[in-house]
Amino acid sequence: MVFFRLYQSIADFLRKEARSDSYSAGILESLEIARQCIETAFSLNPEAPSEVDLIQVFGGLNKNRTKLPEASEEAKQMAENLKAQGNQCMKEEQFQEAVACYTKAIEMAPSTAVYYCNRAAAYSRMSRHQDTVKDCERALEIDPDYSKAYGRMGLAYSSMDNHARAVECYQKALELDPTNENCRQNLQIAKNRLQSSSTTNPDILSALANVFGNFNPNSGVADEASILRHPLMQNLAHRFISNPNMQNL
């Protein structure tokens, strides 16, 4: 039963995403096809409300993190010195050395968001975009209103050709800092690239192709056992039922 609640929640999530104005027409069409496939495969009622909001469930994960200890004044000063060294390394384009300095600063004062964001900048210059995103996310866990972290995360997503996520990040950065013209320009670039991107979303369609094969949503025929065994669905189901936020449902 929990699996069908999961599928209903996924379909509801896709329905909401398909109403977003942050995606191109091709992506919106792909989202709608994905929703129809799931609803048809599992005989879901399109009008039935979802019992669980996946965004709230997975968005609440960060709230369960252990609060970081406050650094001593001596540790804070040492961390600031390490940050200054890292900044100098960035000016000299010694990015690996900068990462090392910021990492030591984080070890000394792990609850300071700027050290993660600075290290993210160094990772960005090294084209380590996944690491950039992770450090920006960590900075935002500490300081949710850190606009620079959203801006740098937007650059990372743009570099990975995930323009939809880049648009979201830049928009959030501008909400927090409306005067940031550089971010505004980057937002427009990301929107243009999103609009001119292919009319298909490789991530969505590839995953759906693997799950549903040549399934025709109008045929009403699907191999549900194969769908349930697919790693994509099993991974989603495992994350859903093992999430501590689900225990009170």
C-alpha cells in the first residue's frame, strides 16, 4: 500500500512541476507524459489528492541535521587567518591550495557559512561542479538567506547544463539580493539557454524509457512487476519509506 501512496505522491509532484514557468515547453510536455505513464501504469486516480508532499518530506531532511558546535574565539581567529590565506591563493589562481585553506578553516569553525561558499568558489574554478553544489547547499543549511551561495550554485548548475535548476538558484539569489546585477544577467542567460535547449529532457525521458520501455500510456497495459523491480522505482520507494519524516504519516 505504501508503494501506491508513493506513486500517487510522485504523480502529484510531476503535476505541480508541469505548471511551473521555469521549464521549456519540451520539458513541460515530458513532465506531463511522465505523470500520465505513472497514473496509467498503477491505475491511479488523477483527481485524488496526494497524502504526502514530497517537497516537504525531502525538504525537511536538513532539519534533522545535528547542530554544529560553536567554535572558540581562538579557533574563529585561526579560521579567519586560513580564509585570508585561501583568498590570497584564489587571487594567485592556486585553487587546490585555496581548497586546502578553506577546508582547514571549516575544521576550525564548521558553523561558518562563508568558508563553505569560498571553497565552493575554488571548486568552481577547478570545474568540480558537483562539489560546488554540495558546499553551497551546506552553506545554505547554516545560513538560508545567503544569496551568494545561491548565485554560485546557479553557476555550477549552468556549467552542468542544468539550466532549470540554475534559473531557480538565480531567482532565489535575486529575491535575497535584488541589487545583484551580475546575478540578474546570469539569470537571463540561463533562461535563454533553457528556452533554446532541446525539446526533450534527457534525464526524465531516459529514466522513463528504462522504467516503462515502449509502454503506451493510452494502451492501459504495463508490466507492473518489471516497473516495481526497476532500480529507479526501488530507490524512490526505499528513500520514501526509510525517511524519518514518513513515520508519522
